Amino acid sequence: MSENDALLAVLKALIAADYDAILAYRAAVDRLSNDGARSTLQSFQEDHERHVEQLSAFMAALGVEPPQRGDLMGLVAKGRVMVGNVVGDQGILAAMRSNEDDSNLAYERALTVVGLPEHIRRVLEANLADERRHRGWIDDRVRAHRPSTMPPPAFGSA
């Protein structure tokens, strides 16, 4: 696989991951009862939309049509939120934490690719910082409402 092929594969995977996150955030925002949490998650969704725009521009500059949607994982991400809805805002946030774990991992893996152009690496690092901020905010909310004697939620990885 050439460096260009590897770069295109990374960009395509990240765009799909961000589209999947957008789908999950839309589901979460529609279901949350807390206005503050809903507003924050909407801003996180906008971060993912910006990521898609940035990464799509890189692919287009390389002469390749970027993906226009996520993959099967988007349905999984949305499904986590739907199941979380059964147990209210905390369940939704726990599901979103699992989804953000996936996004964080995708960006962390992408940054291990050798030969990334520096301008793309900088954008991926900034996007990873967004992902870590999202997960940190969600972690704080989930921990604040979980009694210390309860096990972590069973929605994806804890």
C-alpha cells in the first residue's frame, strides 16, 4: 500500500467515524431532557460536522470523492443511544461515552500512520483534542450521577 493509499484509507475511516458520531449525537440531542446537556451535545455534533468538512477537503484535494455517510457502526452508535433512552439522560450519556471512546480510538490510530503530511497531522491532532474534550465532559456527567456502589453501565466499553 502506497503512502497515498494509506492516507486515503485513514481519511475515509475518520470521515465514516465522524458521520457515525453525528448520527449518534442527533439521536441523543433529540432524546435528552436536560437543556444544558442537549446544548453541549449539539456543539459536539457540530465539531464532528466540522471534522467531516476538513477531512473531506483533504480527500477532494487528492482527487478522491470523500464518503457521504458513515458505515454500519453508525447504526450501532445510534442503537446505543436508543437503548440508553430507556434509562433516561444518564443512559444516553453513557451510550455517548462509548461512542466517543470509538471516535477517540479512531483518531489515536490514525495518528500512528507513518508519513502523514504535517498539515493533515495538525488537523488530526486538533480533532483528537476535540474528541478527548467530548469524552471528558461526558465522563464527568456520568460519574457525577453514578452511585459509587453501582457498576459502570453495560453500554459498550466502560
